[in-house]
Amino acid sequence: MTNAQNTYAVKVDGKTVATVAGAKQAESVINQLIKEKSEEIGRQVSLVQELEISKVRLDRKAVVDKDTLRQILYPLLTYSLEGAVVKVDGKATFAFESIEEAEEFLEKLKEEYTIDPRGVITFKEEIEVVEMPVQVEQVTTVQTALAEVKEKGTIPTYTVKEGDTLWDIAYGNNIPVEKLEELNPDFKPELMQIGQVLRLSDIQPIINVVCTFEKTVEEKIPAPVEVKRNSAMLQGQSKVVQQGEDGLKEVQYKIVAKNGVVTDKVALGETVVKETKPRIEERGTRVLVASRDFGGGRLAKPSAGAIVSPFGQRWGRMHTGIDLGGPNGSPVVAAENGTVVRASWYAGYGNCVDVSHGGGMVTRYAHLSKMDVSVGQSVQRGQVIGAIGSTGNTTGPHLHFEVLVNGSPQNPANYL
Ligand SMILES: [Zn+2]
């Protein structure tokens, strides 16, 4: 063993990586590496690996010099510093140079999603800052961490089971079918297979900021509508008796926002600031029907005289209205509200006025000596529209009055 001398093994985590001639030599190389790293990042660092220098007996020819030792150790060693980690639900997720930086990161994250300064800001996840050694290459900056917290989150997924339909999956996970299709553009429902994995949402941040606050909002109270029945107006007609006015109320809400997006809104109470004024509408209920028994459906008598000739067969031909007697020039009034659709000479009817009342009903006033209305004019029940005469096919002055429903003559006596 004449060639055997004392040599030193350099072990990294228990494994020999080199043999050197002297222990001091090895120590100085290691110390130099630590010093350089500390200077590089401006903080005192420590080795992560366990280093051991121990005496061994070995052929001197196998030993390496300082430069070679440095080249061997350089890629093997990693360093740590006294920093801090942010744990998310118990898992160390972000490493910082200091506890101050870890706290600054969390504060900035909160600030970014503080919708209301009086709100309570919390994290959805359990967050803990722990002061501990962190590996130099894992240390991140506040800015990088703020970006990564959003970009490196998780995407909730669903694995297709036997019997699933697209609708089941969407409904079961509380998202619209369209959103599910949008999140999975390559997915074809008709080719859905058991075990296929579908995205259920966009990326979810690693840490979610929840802001809970109260807010008072002014809201309009729509004016209520009150409907009154008016038997003096025809069915289908209506008029506004009172214009409504909207009211105003202050509503206190408890609002929950996740990452700046409102996810829940609960009304806590409200105060009426201005009462509403109802809109009141009158709607006509009067119906024109061929029945003496119907109290609401009467027409006004178009002239004062008695019925001198009834509706029906007369002298072998049909009398399509009734004749009301009266002297020449006595007033003729509209039997109901309506619109004048004829006011002209009309063959045997002579001067003839037709008034349409809607619903297919028209009243006709014939043999008039004069006409006081024109086509298109609105007339009111009882309004004078002309005067009794004997124009057209007649033997003397009288009013020939007809009630036509969808063009077919009805017995006017049933409507008066
Ligand atoms: Zn007649």
C-alpha cells in the first residue's frame, strides 16, 4: 500500500462525487460557490444538499484538482434562502424572498378585486404565509405571482359516464349547454364516449378573492295599472283616466363578488322614497247584441217618432229595416259611437248615412233630407247626423233605419 495516501471523498447527499487531496481545498471550493451565489442574488444563501468531506484511502492518481472539483459541484448544488411561502389549502404554492413580499402579494391580490372599500375581503381557499427556507430557483416576484395566480389555475372537468347526455352534464353541473359546447369546441355530442373528459369552466385562479359588501341602490317601482269597467263605453274601447307615475325605492343589497364578478345578491331591505301613482284605465263593457234581454247592449233610438213599419216581409218583399215616422227636417241621431262609412246618395235609399261600430256592426239611416256628417268622421251616440226627409224611393217623410251585422240586415227592434 506504498502508493496509498490520505485522500478525501466529497459526498453530496451521501454519494461520492469526487476525491480530492485535501479537506481544506474542498471546503474552499464549496465556500466560494456559496459566496458567489450569495453575491449574485444579494442575499445569504445556504446549500440545499447535504455535503460531507471524509477521509478515505485511495490511489493518489484518482484525485481531482480544485478547478475540476468546482466543475463537478457546480451543476449539482442548489441553494436556499430564508424566505416565505404562501400555502394554498395547505400546499406550498408561491415562494418569496421574504415574508414581506409574500404579504404584499396577497394584499395586491385583494386590492385588485376589492369592489367596495368597505367590503370584507377574504380568500375562498385557506391561505397561510409561512416563514421558511425556500429554494433560490423557486423564488418568485410579486408581479410574477400575480400573473401566475390567474394563468396557472385549474380547469374543472367532468368525465363522461355511461348513459350521460350533453343535457344531463350541462344541467348536473349548472352550466348552459351552449357554454359547455363553447368550452369544448372539438367535442361532438353524437360521438360522446364513456371516459371522455369535458371542461366545465374556464381556468379557475389558484387563489380566489371574495369581496362581500353592502350597497344601497335606487330602483324604480313601476306604476300599477288599475282597470275600471265602464258600461257606457263599447267593449274594445278604453281610455286613460289617470296617467300613472313610477315610484322610487332604495334597496339595500348584500353583494358577494368572486374575483371582481358578482356571484350573489341578496336584498336585505328597502325603503320607499316616492310612492307610485296608479295608471287608471277605463275599459268599455257594453256589447251590442240582438237581444232585448241584454241590458247593456241597447242602441239609442235614432229619431223620436214611432215605428210606422216593422222589419220583415211586407207586401211580398223583405223590409230590411224599420220606418220611424216624423216630420221633414226632424233630427236623426247616431244610435251608437262609431265612424261614418257612407254619407251620400245611395240608390233607393236616397241620402244615406252608414255608421260602423266595429265588430262587423253598421247602422244605416236613409231618405234623409240633409246629412250633417262626412265619411271618416267619428260620431258619438246621440249626435245629430242629419234630418228626416223623403229622398230616394219613398212615399213620404220618414226615417228608414237598418242594423247590419256583417252585411246582413237584423231586426233593429231587437237592438233598441
Ligand atoms: Zn223603410
